[in-house]
Amino acid sequence: MIIRYEDSYQEELIKLILTIQQEEFGLDIGLEQQSDLLQIGKYYQENGGQFWLAEGDGKVVGSIALIALENGRAALKKCLLLKIIVNQDLVNSWLIHWVIL
């Protein structure tokens, strides 16, 4: 299921993103280099963008954000999905959702 980010998901989202970045991708990055994660509303939702979560079995398993740029342009950010969750059904439903948007 795809849901819009709400502050009640902050802790779970941060854990998800850091786990994927550090453990799956092997990146040396922490929360201190990603201050946007502490203020999703300010960085994404209040400026014409949005932040969505993929939820599976009641847990946050993925994320994708759209940040508004100048001149009607936008950029995708934080497009992450847990490796163990990547199965055909979830990925297909997620991709279909984005095509419909």
C-alpha cells in the first residue's frame, strides 16, 4: 500500500532509510548528513512536493519523495525499497501506482 508520509512514521522511516543506505548499499552516511529526514514536511510537503511510503505487513518498507524545483520542474529523492521486500507483487503495485499519479 502507498501512503503519504505523516510525522508518526518519522522514526520508522529514518531507520528504514539508514538501514538501506548503510547495510544494503554500504554507504558511509548517517542522519547528520540528511537533515531533510528530520523535517519532511518542510523540505518536501510544504514546498509543492510530497513524500510517500510503501507499507507492507504493517511496516514501512519503502519510500519515494518528490521535491519541487523552479520552473515547474521536480526531482525524485529517497527512492528506496528494502531488498527483502522486492517481490513481483509489491513492486508491480508500486509501479502501477506511480504511473497513475
